[in-house]
Amino acid sequence: MGKTNSLQALLIILSVVTILQLVPVDGKWLLWRPNLLLLVMITWMFYFPDQYGIEFSVMLGVLADFVFGTNLGFYVLVFTLCGAVVALLHRVVAYLELIHQAVLVSLLVLAVECLKAWANIFLDKPVFWQHVPYIVLASLIFWLPLDRLVKTIYRWQRQ
């Protein structure tokens, strides 16, 4: 599998994730919904750091701004900060066990949720701190199969 095929796989995954992100959910479950675009960005930057860097995180941030209906630039900033952390740590992440990678992803999701809460406080919007652990847990549940899928694509590309 070459670079073109990995790009095609990424576009398919991004399309599915964007559709899932836009599917309406009951109000009770809305606060459990993970940021799927963030998880895709983190995972692809873990496995393909040379092909998908900070520019990739900026592009997904713009997409997230449109999907979530926020002011243009909020998710660009958040995704860029997370992308910079992933870019700095990608050499270390390759040697980490799955549980340690999961902890790193959890910390990144937690940081994003804290930035969202800070922005909501700044804009005088309600903040639901009690749902943050559930969002982190839901993100981990979604990230595990996504990690396996991208790892398989990475192995195919390396052959």
C-alpha cells in the first residue's frame, strides 16, 4: 500500500468520522460524544508523522470549526497545540505500549476539554465539568479500534 492508498484510507475515515460527528444525538448522550476528528488527527500523526504534521492538524482544525459551528480559529488553535505535542512526542510514542499511548491520548483529550471549558467560561456559556471523565472514556473506547485500523494501514504501507 503506497502513500496514495494511505491518503485514500484517511479520506474515507475522515468522511465517516465527519458524518458520525454530525449525526444528531439525544441530549443526554450529547455530552458523551468524543471529538472524533481530534482522535483521527492524533492517530494519523502518531503513525505517519512525516506525511501528516502541523499543517494536517491546522486543516482538521478548520474542518472541526465548521463541523462544530464554532468561531473560525478555535479548533484550529486547539488542534494545532495538540498536533505540536504529538509532533514533539511521535518518536517516543512509537516505543510506548498501548496502555501508555492510551494515557497520552487521554491526557490530550483532557487538555482539549479543559481548553473548551475555559473558552466557554470566557464566553459566559455553561460548563459541564462532570461530563469530562465520560468524554475521555468515550474517546478511549473509540480510539482503541481506530488505533488498530491505522496501525494496519501503516503496516500495509511499509510492505
